[in-house]
Amino acid sequence: MTYLSVKQLAARYSASVPTIWRWARETDFPKPIKLTSNCTRWKLEDIEKWEAEREVA
């Protein structure tokens, strides 16, 4: 399973790190997974599914 960091997502969407966190908090953006106390990541498959849903809409 592949995981993406908040910095990787920010680069993927040309957005800032705070914007990614705001999307996760306030929109239907996939929720992150806390792997350890200092490591939060998003599953690549969740991100790709979210992107596909947005393309259809």
C-alpha cells in the first residue's frame, strides 16, 4: 500500500500544506491516517478514488 505525505499532496495539487489540512477538515477530501504519533499519511488509493469522483462530477 502506498501512502502520501501532506507535502506530497500539496505538490500534487499545487496547494499549500495548510490548504491540504483545511480540505481534510472541511470538505469531502479523504481523511488522513495516523500511522504513528508523528506520522500522518493519506492512502494513495483513497486519493485516486476521490480524484475519479471529482472527474465524473
